[in-house]
Amino acid sequence: KPTVWDLDYEIHQLDVAVRIMNYFFYFTTAIAMLTSFFSLAASMLANVYEQTKEIGILRALGLNKFLIYRVYIYEAFSVVLSASLLGLIIGTAIGWTMTAQQILFSQLPLPLIFPWEIVLIILGLSGLCAILSSFGPIVQVMNRPIVAIMRMLS
């Protein structure tokens, strides 16, 4: 009994499954970044309040508020980005190892596909997390007069 096999239908089904899995991974990445945001926000709050005297000294020396904002945003961005890239490197190494193992067992040429979309999501969310987590604490300190900043944690 002859049967008809439609390759286009099979490929479409695989594309739908891959698209659903990609959306799941995007969602998981966003949740991981949201979780790290809360950790970073607590860390930046403690960091800014520990350095209030240094902030007051920099303000007394005439440093612009915008430059102090930038320093703390850059600090938060470097923390989030370094942690994200370290996780990305470890995940890529594990993915490469698993792909090599599957190739070894199945003897099929399976390509390792690097998730560039997730890297872009990580970069964008890293910047957003850095700005949001550091901007609140530094604005609270910077809105005070220089003398009040110097007296905060004397």
C-alpha cells in the first residue's frame, strides 16, 4: 500500500516546535535577568550607602551629578554583564559538549547553533537592569545637599 509523505508539513511542524522552544528560552532568560535585577538592586543600594562619604567628597570637589550617575550605572552594568557572559560561556561549553556527545552516539552531523537572539536579549536587559538598579539609590543620595551627604554615615 503506497503512502504519501509531505516533507513541507514535517518541516513546518519542526519549525513550530523550535519557535515554541525559543520563546520558552527567551522567557527563561527574562526571568533569570529579573531575578538578578533584585539581587543587583540590593547590592547597589548597599554599595551606594556605604560610599556616601566618598560621593559627598566628590560632589564637594565639584564633580557633576551626571558623572556620578554614570559611574554607578557603569559599575552595575559591569557586574550584570560579567555574570551574564560567564553564564553564557558556561552554557555554550555545556551545549558544545552535549552536541559532541550526540554526534558521537548518533553519527549524524548535528550543528551547534549559537543563540544570538538570547545574547542580544541579555545585553539589552543587562543595560536596563544596570540603569534601574543603580539609578534609584544614587538619586536618593544625590538629591540631598553636599553637607547632608557628608553627614549620612559619619
